[in-house]
Amino acid sequence: MRSLKTTVRGFNDRILRKFGWCVVLESSTFQMQRAQIMRERNITLALDVGANVGQWATSVRRSGYVGKLVSFEPDPRAIKVLQARFASDPNWTFFETAVGDENGQKVLFQFPQMVEGMSSLKRPMDKTSLGQVITESSEQILESYVQICRLDDLIPNLDNAVIHLKIDVQGFELEVLRGCPKVLEQCSVVEIEMPFVTAYESSSQFVEISSFLLDSGFIASSIQTERWSYPSALDCDALFIKA
């Protein structure tokens, strides 16, 4: 019976994929909400700003999205993993650059022992604004110059794309948003990580980022936090949809 069920499920998946969909079991409510919004909004272009090693892109693909996917990542350590993971994906494109509100070069700060999730264009602090320890005083932060570009300049021809913009850039969120007014005009969904406490020097915060998006015509659809360190949540993942 198990073999028959597996065969039928595989057949159904193949049929659905011909029409651009697949059926999966989601691992969290937030991922389920994202997948539903992407389907209902008929997303045709997903922009992954701060791709790291492809965690978000992998999750989106597993959720059934098979359309165009563009990743942006400046950390050379993460780029190697990212390219190996998506080299065979025919609808994946990659830009080896940071994204912000200017074009040129900027210093990227990297934790030497961490490839996943912690490089930033803002200098990391030893402790958050509420005192949670981030780095040990003896830990040396690596610094290197990387290319930085405005998203509007990287993707000038949007045609009639319906865009899902994901941003996870460790305190550099407002700079990314300020550098892509044309993309935001065509954007149906913004998925963004927003800090509640300051962990990087001069980093943007939850209130600033959410206010910017609300003023740009978006409304909050879903907010989730999984990263908590007493007495406060560190940040949250949020979905904003065009009103």
C-alpha cells in the first residue's frame, strides 16, 4: 500500500509541475502563509536580497514556486555554496554584489567562523542595545571590500513582472528599500527581516522599516519571530503585501 501511495503521489506531482505547481508539507505557519500569498498574488519574479547560501531560495522552491528567481549575495564564502546548490536550476540567476542605496564599493564585515547568516555592511556590536552578547571581545571580525549596487540599477527592465522581494541583510534593510523605488512600484510582496534591538552599528530598526513600507503602500500580512534572547525578541520575519 505504501508503494502504491508513493507512486500516485509522484504521478500527481509530475502532473502539477507541468502547470507550474507542486504539493508539499510546510514546516511552519509562516512558510505556509508565504506560499499561499505567492500563489494568490501570481508571483512571476522572486528577488532574494541577502541570499547567503540559499536557505530562503531552497524554501521557496520546496513550497512550489518554479518561476524566475534572482539571488544577490556579496560574501564570497557563501557564494561558493549558493552557486553549487542552484547551478542546475534553469530559472535561477545570480548577482555577486551587495544591494543598497548607492553604487560603488563598501566594506563587508564577516564573522570568521560563520558562513551562514551573519555577514553585514554594518559593523557588528559586541552586545545588543539590551545587553545580549553577540561577539566575544577576542573574536576578530573580517573586513573586505565588495561591490554594492542599487536594485533598480541591477534590474532596470521589469516588464510586467509581479515581484516578491525578500530582504535579509543584517541591519541594512532601509538602504536596500531606498535604492529600489521602481521595484517597489511593481512589488506585490515584501518579505523582510526586521530587528527589534540594535546589533549592528547605525542599523535600521523595526519601527523605521515598517513605517517605510506602510508609507510605500504596503500592509503587514504576517509577522513571526523565532530568535529570542531574554528579555527581548531579537528580530522578526515579516510579510508585507501591496494594499
